[in-house]
Amino acid sequence: MMQLARRWEHPSSRFGDFAVVVFFLVQCLDGVFTYLGVRIWGLGIEANPLVSSAVSLAGLGAGLAGTKLVAVGLGMALHLQRVHTVVAVLTAIYFAFAIVPWTAMFLLAH
């Protein structure tokens, strides 16, 4: 297991490159879904208190853009530190707890 982890943590890791690209895509998709969801159902639909606070303070576009830029920046920092496994796990968490629920809500709404 350590050998596999070391291979993934290599600076020119394809796994790491793939993980960070998918992380960025998931962040973008979450941003679009959040924007649409808040426009349709109001700010109360957003479960993340950091995002809802930022949107309350700065408005939907600026607050959401700011939170997504912070998330992408932190993901890039992890990638540059070559902790690609963490980036991959965060991507999976975002997918499971943001993309899947938003998708379900949009599919169930008429």
C-alpha cells in the first residue's frame, strides 16, 4: 500500500493530474447546480453554511464565485503539495454530497 501511495504522490503523477482535473470539474458543476438551485428554490436550499453566508453577504454570483475560487485554490494547493489521495477523496465527497443530491432534486422537480 505504501508503494502505491508513493507512486501516486510523485510530482508527475497521472493519478494526481486526473484527480485535480476531476476536482475542478466537480467544483464547477457544484457551482452551476448551486446557482440554479438557489435561483429556483431560494437560499434556504443551500446546506453549506459557508456558502449560504457568503451568498447572503456578497450576493449569489459573487458569494458563490468566491467560495468556489477558495475551494479550487485549496484543491490546487493540495495538488501542488502532491497529496493527490486527499484531492481524490475530497472529489468523491463533493460528488456524493453535492452533485448527487442536486441532480436528484433537479430530476425530481418538474
